[in-house]
Amino acid sequence: MATEGKNLSHYSEATIPDASKMIFGIVVSEWNRKITDNLKQGAYDTLIKHGAKEENIFVHYVPGSFELVLGAQIFFEFSDADAVICLGSIIQGETRHFEFVSQATTQGIKDVSLKFGKPVILGVLTDDNMQQAIDRSGGKHGNKGIECAIAAIKMVDFHDELKYGKNS
């Protein structure tokens, strides 16, 4: 979690595996699109920066964060994706809806990952207000999309290393 005055999107490039042979799905919530488009751009640019080919990155939009779960499942059922990055933004409102959507989305993303035995990266911001979301989608706390792309690359590499015995 981003903390006051700290940008958690900084990382050591020396520790990032080559992503040139990896296939990624990115599922993006249309809700709070200003935020989620920033997350998507951060993830996409980071995948490209670390060798992923444009033709191996597939971006699809879903109506809201709750629908990210089925979006990830559809990617695994109908594509060769090695990992799916789920990007959303849930901002606290006046009702408990925030809690229900946040919990169901988190649980669902975990369930899809375990069902398919492949990485599903949780890139859903759960903030108290719009400013916090802005700060975590390219603002003073970095861009969670960047962090999610790095996690996806590392988890695919980990999976392949154990499954195929490849050396990183």
C-alpha cells in the first residue's frame, strides 16, 4: 500500500525477467475511467518496456470492478494468456456498497487465479476519495498499474520456471 510521501512504483529493473514470450490480458473497469485509463497505460507501458510484444497484450474493458472477475476468467477460457491484470477503482461512497464490491472483487480475482493456476493480478484501487485514487494512478504515490505489470511478469516467470524448469 502506498504510504504518505512514498512512491511505490519505483523498482530495480535488474530484477525484472524478459517478457518477450509472455502473453498478457489486461481487463480494465470503465467505472472511474479517468483513474483506470491511467492504470492501464502504466501497466501497458511497463509490459512493453520489459520486452512484451504489442501483439501479445490484449486489453478489454468491462463495466465495473465487479465484472473484472469474469473478464479474467474469459481471458483464460478463450485465449492463451499467461497472466491477467485486473485494473479498477472503487471509491468509498455514502453506503456499504464499497465494501461489498471490494470484497467480492478481491475474492473473485483470487478464485480465478486458483481455478486456472495462472496469475491474476489485483490492480483495484480501493480509496476513500478521488484524490487518493489520483495519487495512486500516476500521482505522487506512483501508478499501481506499473506495479501490477511487474507482478505479472515476475509471476509468469516464476510459474514457467517451475513448470518448465527454465532458468530465469
